[in-house]
Amino acid sequence: METRQNTVRSLEDRIPYMKDQRRKKANRRLSAILLLFAVLIALVVYMQTSVSDVKAVNVSGLAWLTESYVLEQIDLDTKSKIVEVSPSRLETAIRELPGVKDVEVDRSWYNIVTIKLEEEKMIAYSRTDDREVVVLADGSLHPTGQIDDPAKLKDGPLLRQFDKEADLEKVAGELEQVDDALRARMSEIVFKQQEGEPTRYEIYMNDGNTLLTPTFKLSQTVSKYGEIFENIPKGQRGTVVMDGGYYFVPYEKSEE
């Protein structure tokens, strides 16, 4: 009998504790629900106000491309939402732009997007519709038209008779491997295709000489021109045929 009374007394003692635990559990559940609603409301407010807008887009590494050209192509401005900006997707889109060699995009929590560009190198010029346009190292033409600022133009030869895109890409790739100072000494490069003769480049130098070189190793052969030029008799000008070895043919033979 006494044991039963003790059991009843023990349960009566525990009832307030159990009620307290249930109340605390209910309060924690309510707090979690309220916190969730608060977070959802904060997110809605954040997304619907200017707080989540991109504050600035900084583009660096530009020399001859313009910031407006880059941003117009990717549709990114200060009306965009920072949470919707994906650096990896932006990098993929920007790399596809003509004139862009590589890019790195960073998104900061201060709502600032930073774009670091590496432009394709200016390598030469080509005549299109009676005007000269810049040729890039990947063989493409300047994407936004002619460069009007002379300070941004680079020295390079005028390419003539490069009617096929593949031929233009090939010569651009070769010229990229040529030293800048040597490339600046070139005036024109003509793509020579004549029946019964090997296809080659005819390069007119600013010093008055002409180089003839195979199309598949322009960068290798013209790199030797500085040494060859020193061995040309002073005052003479002519054609340097470069194919494995080289030989010099004066424009006019001296009278003996």
C-alpha cells in the first residue's frame, strides 16, 4: 500500500516538471517558426529593394576594348541583383567575346562585381572595305571597329590577300610569336599563292628589303633577320629568301 502511495506522490511531483518541459519545447518551436518567418520577410525585403542591387561593376585590364563593349554584351549593370550574379557564368560569357583572351570575375559582399580582363594582343592590320582594321592574335578582326585613338594603336604590318579566315588565323598566330620590335619593322605581308610555286609570305620591311618565307615557319625564319641584315652589304637592298638557309638577291646588280 505504501509503495503505491509513493508512486502516486512521485508522479504528482513530476507533473509540474513535465508541464514546464512541454512549455519550453512549445516556446522553442514557436521561436523557430518566428525566426523562419523573420528570415523569409527579410529576404523578400532584401530582394525587392535596392539593397540587393549591384552597387558597382569595375572592369580592369582594358587597353583598347571599352568597358561599355564588355558590359553591353553580358547584360550586367547596377540594376542587376548581386545574388543573381554568377562569376563562373560571367567568365564563360566574357571569354566568348571577340577580343578577350581570358577573364576573372569576383563578387564581393559589398555588392561590387570586379572583372579582370586580358585582351587579345594587337598583331597586324587588314584592309576591309577600303579601310584598315586591327587584326588580333587569334586571327579575328577588331570587334568594335577601327581604333580612333592613335595612342592605343600598336605597330604591326598590313596584311594583304588573306581572303580566308584560316589563313588570317595562321599568320596571326605566327606573328604573335615574333618579337614586338621586329614585328614593328614589317610594313606589309602579302599571302602569295602562285601556280607551280610554293605558298609563302612576301614580307616588305620598313628598311626597304623584302623577305620570302614559307607560311608554316614565319616566326622561326624572321627571327634571324636581325643577324642577316647586319651581313647585307651597306647601302644595298633586295630580297632575302628564307627557307632553311637563306640567300640575298639585290634589287639591282652592281656594275663591275
